[in-house]
Amino acid sequence: MKKIQHQRGFTLLEIMIALTIFAVISTLAWQILDGAMRTSNATDRNAAKLNQIQRAWSLLERDFFQLQARAPRNDGGVFVQQDNALELTTLNGMSGQVQLERVRWRVDDHRLWRDVWPTIDSPAGVKPEEVPIVAEVKSAEWRFYSGSWQKRWSESDHQPDGVELTLTMENGETWRWVFTTPGDMPQPQIAAKAEGEKPEAAPSAPAPEQAAAPATGGQP
């Protein structure tokens, strides 16, 4: 007579315990994955902000290092400050040849902007190309060095010897940069005189003295 074997299934309690364990493991796995994603996103945001800061510093350093004492013919001065905006002339060699470039640095709409005019002597009313450089900027403060530090630059026909920029970010970070400039470099002298004026003749050089003839019968 065969013995009948009864297959025993899971009880309701065992199923509930298994589901609870699975839910706990799933929750822990999701928390770990979510934390990793948040960390990765925060790292990407910090890297993007740092890239913006580095780009701003590089452009500012180039603009101030290559500062030129050249004002537009139609308007403005050599080095002009208006509130938190700074307008200047620098060099641009990105097109393969060095050329003058009129630039304006300003803070607006929580961003640091670098505006570039198409030509330094653009007609009145021509708008510059507005390029955002740094986002999430709370405020900007300029200082200028010419014998001593000053917060305002009113001598638009002259250039300071140094410029300081302090950027305060919306997250509370503060970046302070100090740049040196060429200052008021002496202007090149005009080679040609005014039209109709004859240039003075250069003094003639004295005739070279003749060498003395050797004495007759002397030894060489």
C-alpha cells in the first residue's frame, strides 16, 4: 500500500515575512541608488560652476593684461565704469590676427556678462553680442588701483594699474580676483608731421678723416 506524500506550501505568515524582507531590501537599494544619483548630480553642478569660474577668470585676465588705451571714435572713453559695468578696449587674437575689441563686463539678471561689439568704432545704436559667463551671481564689486585702491573710476581717459573684482555667489561663495594692467602706457610718437609741413633735415654726418700716409722709406 503506497504512502501518500502531501506537498506542503508556504503559509501566509511565511509569505508576509518574505514580502517584508524584499520590501526592506528594495527600499535600501533605492536609497543607495538615489543617494549616488544625487551625489553625481551635485558633482556635475559643482564641476559646471567651477568651469564657469575658470572661464571668467581666464577672459578677465586676458582682457586686462591686453588692455589698450584706445577709445571708440563715436562715444565713450578709454576705461569707463557705469555702476557695476566696466567698458574697455582689449585685443582679440582668436580670428588668427590681433585686432582691437571693445568689451563690457557687467552683472545683470544674476549673471556675469561679457558684451562684445562687432567693431571698436561701431555706429551709435549698434548692440553688442551679449555672452553669459557665470550664472547664479548675487553681486559684483569692482575696485581700481592707481596709487591707492578706490571703488569708483571716474578718469575715463586713463587706465588704472590694477583691477580687483569680488563676485558673491547665490550659495554664499565669494571669489576675489586681482588683475594687473599695462596702465597708461606712453602713446607711440607720430612719425609723419602735419600735412604741408616739411620735416626738418637730419644733420649731415661729418666727413670721415683720411688716414695718414705712411712715411717714405719707413718700415711697414
